[in-house]
Amino acid sequence: MNAESHGTKLKQTWWKIVLTIAAIAIAVLIYLVSPFLLGNGTVKYVDIEDHFKYGSIGGERANGIPYWIWKVLPVVFADKLPGEGYTSLGFIQEPDQDLPIGFSKDKKFINRVGQNCATCHAGLLRDTPESKPQIITAMPSNTVDLEGYIKFLADVAVDERFTGEEMMPYIEAMGANLNPLQKLVYHYLAIPQTRGALINIRSAFSFFDRQSAYGPGRVDTFSSYKTRQFGFIPDSLEEKELNGVADFPSIWQQKPREGMQLHWDGDNTSVDERNKSAALALVTPTTINFDAIHRVADWLWELKPPAYPYEIDRNLASAGKKIYENNCASCHSFTGSLTGKVTPIQEIGTDPGRLDSYTYEFVSNQNTLFAGITYQGNDERFQNFRKTNGYGNMPLDGVWLRAPYLHNGSVPTIKDLLEKPENRPKVFYRGYEVFDRDNVGFVSDVAEEKGKQYFKYDTSLPGNSNSGHLYGTDLASGDKAALIEYLKTQ
């Protein structure tokens, strides 16, 4: 072989080596980068109930927590939870699902976990203490301790264990199977940035220390709205604004509610605006997924409440219907002359906290939301929010599943609501999902079962009063029994 041929062969060999190295480098780069580029987008659900329970409404991109961080928090910080995992805060975990009901997943470079409507609107029902719980969507989330969840996130944020060095071994032990670049991103970017975001949440929710505890099934509708959407300083909120903790409502059968004064205080007559307002607890005006929200809204438009599943004395209920029509229907039937209208606080006499929390200053800010944003050609800016002077008269469809009663959930059963305030329970327990068939509500005298502690509701605390709503309290005992039997049919 002459020198020229030898040189040519060396060049060919060299180029093969270079190309091989380049191919390997490209393959490695694709391996490292592809997890961030592939599969971006929202998880889609064909079944509408699955969409309601697990579909994204846009919260992940505004307030989402990277998936593996969210998964590992209850493990690393197990000492900050009342029991094992997120279910110890009342979230409902279905056996075949990765996330509890009310949590959703979306991906933009990395998977993130957010929340959706089912956080506050899916509950549990047990026939007896030995029964398996039934999941009922669109009812109030009677077991979810939303304050407990937010406090957990706020507490872990300032824990010295919230570091890449501490958390990455747990993430890998949970089967994350991350490639080297993903590990670096989680270790040096995702974990520190998530910690910073949760510290901001801790600051925004510092008003918790000035409020009565929520317990399961309740939320302060507007204080976090003020601090997170509008930048109100938590310490600047007046004391009377901080007592507005209210029950989660049921959300079925929205069509006949259009035009009624909605929310507990009747501050809006538009179902669509009410829906978007509620979503802003979890999203922002620029990240909201309108398609997802409207898909849920279309499903709820004519969704009927679950029928009462236990025995009803039809003769007694028939007698109760007449009592209902004479005493309750004008405010609580869909055709009532006062249904969907506001009763002044001086007349209804219930706790004023929720009404006082909705201030004129807040509503003036609220009506600027969604300015400049359109959906399907429609201007989405809020236009219908108004300050009122009392509480709205609500239809009683599915009322048997909506306990505890009054806007703040201060009366455990319908039977108790038909008693004068001084005879209603002053202390009871919330979060127990066994149904009380005699009194119509959930069993409220169980403080603990199998190691699980239930929330002690004290009506003497600010915002928790069980006063007012005296309608029906003067009925004879037999008439009350008949009325209760009829309300089971609603």
C-alpha cells in the first residue's frame, strides 16, 4: 500500500470515528432532552366524570408542583401530616388512580400537579361505620381539609429538609427513573424553585393565624383571593373580613340557577362568572383552560342530584309537602317568589362573617378580572359582581347531601336546623361520612374512629355562629318530622 492510499484510509477511518462519536453524542443528547420535549400537554379524559375528577383546568401552569416533588412530600415530611399521605387530609384516593380526586396533571417540560373543581365538589357517603364509602361527585367535599393541605405545603417550605440532597434519594426510591439531566433539573432547579413558590404561599396565607380553623368541607372564599390575585397585604385585612369561612356548596343542576343571586351572599347572577370566579382559587386569568371549565359546566347544567337512597315514609312525606309549601317553598323551591334572592342579614340573623368578608374594595378589584381576555369571541371580563346586604335563598335540591347546614356549616343536621339556635349543638364533629338517617345529615358526635380524629366544630368561635334562620323552628314536633321526611325527596 502506497503512502497516498494509506493516508486516504486513515482519513476515512478518522471520519468514521468522528461520525460515530457525533452519532453517540446526538443519541445521548436526545436521550437526555427528549423527556422534556415529548408528551407536553394536558392529560385528556373521555369520560366526563373522570375529566371532572382528574382533568386539568389550567392550574398546573400557574400554581403546579412538579410531579415527583408532590409525590415525595408526604414521605419526606410525614411528620407534618395527621396520618399517612394526602388521604389523611381527607382527599379521596381511588384504587386505580395515581392522584387523588381533585388533583390533575399537565406537562410543560416536566409533569406538574395542580387541582381542579373536584377538590371542593366530590364527597363520600357511608351507610354504616362498616360500609365501604361511596364517592359522589358534585356534592360538597365533606372530608377535604383544604386549610390543612395549604398549611402542610407552607410548613414543608421552611423545613431544612426541603433540599435536593435530602429529597432526591426519596424521589429515586419511589421509582422516578429519571435520566441524568432530569436529575440535575430536579435537584438544582425544580426543588429550589418549588420551595420558593411555597414560601410565597406561606406568606400569602399568613392570615390563617388570625382565623378560626376551617376543618373539612369549608374554605375562606375571598381572603386568599385578595392576597394572591390582588396583592392585598395579609396583615392589612380587617378582623371582620377574616371570619368568612363557608361550606363548600353542591354544584349540580345549574340551569335553573341562571339569573338567581349566586354564591352564599348572592353577589352574582351569572353562572358562567361564578364558575370562573371559583376557578380562580386554582388558576389565573391567563392560565385558565376555558374548554375544560366549559366542559364541566355543560355537564353540570342539567345534572340531577342523587336521589335519597334510604327508606322514606311516603305518607309522612306527603303531609310534609304541605308544610313545606306553606313555610319553605317561597324561599327554597325553584318556583318560589323569593328563591334566588337575598334576605337581609338583619332578617335572617345568621353569622355575618361571610357577608363582611366580601367588601366593596374587593368587588371593585374583582370586576377588573379577565379584562382584555376573550373566549370564542366573547369578552370574559367580570361584569356582574355586586356587594349585597345578606344571604341568598337557595333551592334545596339534594339537600340531604349538603350537610352541615347554613352558609358556614354550623348546624349538623336538618333536625337541628329546625330547632331554635339555643337548642342546636354548640359543639359537634365534622368530616365523618356516615349518614344520619334519623336527623338527615352526617353523624356528628363521633370524635375518633380507628385512630382517625375528626374535626371539632365550636360554634362559639368567630365566624362559626349557628344563630339565625328561625323559619320552621316554631313548628310542632310532628310537623317537623313530616317536613324532614319530605325534604328527603328533594
